[in-house]
Amino acid sequence: MKRIVIDASVVIKWYLPDEKYGQAALEILDKYVSYEVELLAPSLLEYEVLNGLLIASKRGRIQEIMVSTAVEGFLNLEIEQKDISFFYPEVFSFSESYNLSVYDSSYLAAANMENIQLVTSDETLYNKVKKDLKWVKRLGDFSI
């Protein structure tokens, strides 16, 4: 079974239908729930998704009542999460090498440690690493 790391920018698209490449994100979710792909992420994924949904609610992009439903649905997916304490030196290395936040670098480190692809729709992250890290894929260009 194919395994990939996804970041919060992909997960948020599952709940915000107006997002660019939302259908591509939903295809990944569909493959996951039908056991065709295994999803992984660093342990900060939950915090980033919850924060993203809360911000989307405050901006009127998702109804406040839907946030709880979305969070419950997301948590019930039980995406495998890796504790970053096991690979923090790699997180710091990516952060320093590419001038990235620890958050973004955590996804890179998780994918690198597992030797699998990272799928993101974060254009800033993608553009900073695309020359060197060919295993980082932009959601709009990714297919399973």
C-alpha cells in the first residue's frame, strides 16, 4: 500500500469546498478511507487542522456549528501521527536549510524519515524546497 505524508493544507481542503484543488484533496481522503493509501503526519497535524478550521469559521468560510462536526470527523479518521520528539534534529536541519518554520519542517522530516512523499498545497513551502526535495509534491500535481 502506498504511504504518504500530508500536511494541514491538504486536510483543511476536505472541509472547505471553495479551496483550490479541493477535489484533489478529497481524492486522497477517498483513497485513505477505502484503504488504498496510508496517511501519515507529524503529531502537530491535529493542532494545525483545528486552528485552520477555527480561523475559517471566524472568516465566515465554514459555519461555526460545522467546525465541531469537521473536527470529530477528522479525529475519527485516526491518521497515523509521528511524535516529532523522535526526529527533531532533522526538523531543525530542514528549518535552517530552507528558512522554514518548525511546523513546515516537521512534515518534511516525517516524510524524509519514513522515506515517502510529502503532499502539500502550501505554495511557499513547495517553492522553497522543490529544487532539492523531489519527494515533496504539490497537491495540484499529485496523483495516487
